[in-house]
Amino acid sequence: MTEQEYSNEPTMAKDSKKSTNPVMKFVTDSIIKPFDKFSEGLLSAIKKAGLEHNLQYPFYLSQDTLWWNVMHSLFDFNIYGSEHIPPVGEAAVLCVNHQSMFDPIIFCVSIAHYTRRKLHTMAKIELFKTPFVNSYIRWNYAFPIKRGVHDTDAYNHSLELLRKGELVGIYPEGTLNGGEYDFLEPKTGAARLAIEAGVPLIPLGISGSDRILGKHMRLPSLNTKLTIKIGEPINVHKKYPGGEIPPKKVLEGIMTNVMDRIRELLVY
């Protein structure tokens, strides 16, 4: 970057702020933000009152129906391997490849539609700072994680969910990959959780979402084949009874194996 380019940055930033659409700002400040705050507060009250199963869960299933119909209308959409998801009350850590902004919706529908189970997914904390997105994903059982650091709160929350017999969904790569088989180096948190909680790891492969709304795409592409395959459970926790966490190198090896299993599930 030249000195001139550097010196222009503050001006450009100011111009950018000035160009904010006043109508959009009014709508955001007067409608979207208050609605988001109300919706999040309502969800908190529902949980405190013990009404989650009566109110949040039906909403979650309604979104499954909505997005299932949308995806079936727009894409050649298929899910295979739902029989590998354990019944209600049995926990597991689900690991999926991440190649599109559309993946979180696909991930939830992949589990909810046939099994009717809740999927508690980790999502980057930045999403929870976006009005409406924040409350919407909370209502769909997402919870925040800080990327690039060891987020103790997110880890402990995941552990608590698993010990209650819930499903926890994780993107081991941590961010969007380049699409198809171009995977990123996986983080070890999923393996650590599975071992400490004494539950299996389940690989899930999404094929085609990168062609719908991939990393560098601005507009979605329709009439695309979208295939989800759920693999057989990996019972690595049985090698470490008592939840004793092995060395990092071993955890890395476990996650490399998980990603290899996910790669085998892809259809391109």
C-alpha cells in the first residue's frame, strides 16, 4: 500500500459512514434492533419458565419444514444416512465440512427433518452481534463461540449439552473452506469434547453448497444438486474410558481421520 493510499483510508472510512442509507438506518434502529432484543428476551423467559419444549422446539421444527420445502423447490436435494443419528436422549458430536454461508441451515435440516432431533450448533460470535440474525439463530439452538481462542464458555456449554443427551454440531475447520475437497486443517475441540463427554463423533458431508453460495460468490446459484450424507459413528471415546484427554498429537490424528471420513461422504 502506498503512502497516498494509506492517507486516504480515514477519508474513505468517513465517506462510507456518510453514505449510510438513512431509511435503512431508521428501519434498523427503530424496528429490527428492538424486535431482536424483544425476541431474545422472550426466548430467555421461555427457558426460565421451562417452556422450551412447548415453544422453542415447535418453532425449530417449523423452520425445518420451511427450509426443507425451499431447498426441495430450488435444488436437487437429498439426505442419506439419518439412521446413524442416535435416538433422543443419546448424545453425539456431529462434525461437518464448511463451504458455504448456507451450511448452517442445511446442517440443521439434515438432522431435524427425519430424526426430529434438536441440533445445538456452535456459531461464530460475530453473528450474534447482527440484529435479527442473533435472535433467529438462538431460537434455532445456536450458541456463540469465539474463534481463534480457547473459548471455555462455549466448550463447557457444549459439554453440558452432551451430558444431557443432546446433539452438538461443530465445523472443525472453523471457517469457510475453498469448496469441494479443499478442506482446511481441523481444530481438535470436537475430539476433546467427544472423549470427555464419552460420546461418539459423527461425520456429515455436505456436497454442493459451495456451488449454491460458495466462499467467493455474491449471488446464489439455483438448480444445483445438494447432497447430504451422514456417516457411521466414530466411537473414539471408547478408547479413552473415564474421559482422559490424550495428547494434542493424538487429538489431531483423530480429527484428521474425521475429516477423511467426511471427504469420503462427498459426491462431486
